[in-house]
Amino acid sequence: MTQQFKPDPVLSAEIDTKFVKQEYEDNYVPLKKQVYIKKETGADAMAGDGGYEETYLADAIRFKMKRDKKRFWAGDNISDYVSEEDKAKLIDEATEAFETVLDRLLIDRENDPNSHGTARRLAKMYFNEIMAGRYEPAPDATAFPNDSQDRYEGMLVVRSELRSMCSHHHQPVSGVAYIGIIAAEKLIGLSKYTRIAQWCARRGTLQEELCNDIAREISKATGSRNVGVYIQATHGCCENRGIMAHSSLTQTTVLTGAFKDDPSVKKEFMDNIKLQQEFAPR
Ligand SMILES: [Zn+2]
């Protein structure tokens, strides 16, 4: 005997497409917040009269940078505006903001033990690690004179391992920079090339811009107008999402002075990179 089909009362009920506002008890209790109120002094007091409220230290710093027309893009260094003491407060403020992000992502940061301290870990990681190059002043690169009779006049190529992050997706960029210079009147310690490159890289960057930034900063530190920078890197935003390309490599080259104008210098640089890659592939 076949059973009589009984329509499901819920599924077959006529759907009321009108949303009815319902009153309900909200059990959500926001976590404790810490807010820093900055006391206005001197020139900063001018912020006070335009209806501008200084609630967060980050807002006060942003106000100052805007007032000074100081660019503060993800790849810019803003160490002149952020003191070491400020950093602790900024990390507290970013922690609070990351807590909100986790809440909006519907992650139970109160009960999930793995998500418990995540907001603070993220805030500290951004300020002290992956974006440290924005908040720290340029590495101290003591220069040694290279102006005696037997001065070094050749090419110098240094391989620097890089870790960066793309501004668009905040995904990791990892690769190697080959930095070449023709020695000028001064020389810097070999490790300084990498320190400078990493200081440029530890920000939100575009590889194209990073290549330019490293060339400019190396030129500044060494006084050489003949600089070549070649970067090869893989990008998390192409590997972990989007096109999911697992072995794609992005190559960028910036050449200045003789590196650009003299084909034999350019060739020597490129040949040296190949020799470096035989020594240390990737
Ligand atoms: Zn990206």
C-alpha cells in the first residue's frame, strides 16, 4: 500500500516575504575597550576648534600627517610621526579594531581558544613585523670612505632575501632581490644592503614600487648613481586566491646610470645574477 503523500507543513506553507520587525533581547556584550584620549598641546590644539575629536592616537597622528601633507600610503615610511612610545598605544588601538573584524567575521573569539588572542597577535604582527618598515627609521648604514688611490671601482652585487606583503590583498610576497652598484666615494657594510632592502620590503608594497624604493635608498646610502635592482618573487595573492598559480614568478628590474646606459654593465649585472642563482637557487 502506498503511503499518502503529506506535504511538509513548513516547506509548503505560504511564504511571507514581508519582513516583520521583531523585538528580541540582545545578549551580545561587547568586550572591554581601552581608548586613549590625547591631551592637546601647542600646535596640536588647533585640531580642537574645528569639531575634530581626538579619540584615538591613530586619528591624531593621521590628522597631523594630513595637516603636513605627508603621504601615508601602505608603502610609505611614517617613522617621523610615530614614536616608540606611541607604538604600544597604536597596537592597543589596532587590537580593538581587529577584535571588531573577528566579530564581523563571526568568529567566536571569546570561546575559541585559538582565536582568543588573535586580535592582539595581528596588531603586534603588523606593527612589529610585516609592516615594521613603515614605523621604523631607516637602518643605520655607516659609510666607509672609498676614495684612496687603490679604491674599489668595480661592480658589487648583493643577494637579499625579501619578505613583503602586497598592498592590495595583504598577502605575503617572498623572493630575492639582487642589488648591484658601481662603487662610488663611500662603501657601506655588506649586510646593510639587505637591511635596507628589508626595511623597504616590510610594508604594504607593489613589487614594481619596491624595486624603485630599494634602488633609491641604496643610491642614497652609497652615494652611487649607478644602481641596478632585480627582484624575483612569488605573490600570495596569485597563489592562495584568485588564479591560484603555484609556480608563477614575478620579475622586476630597475636600472639607473651605467646599468641603464651601458650595455656591458647591464650584461655584467645580469651575468652576476645568473652566477648568484647557481650558488643559491631562489
Ligand atoms: Zn595582491
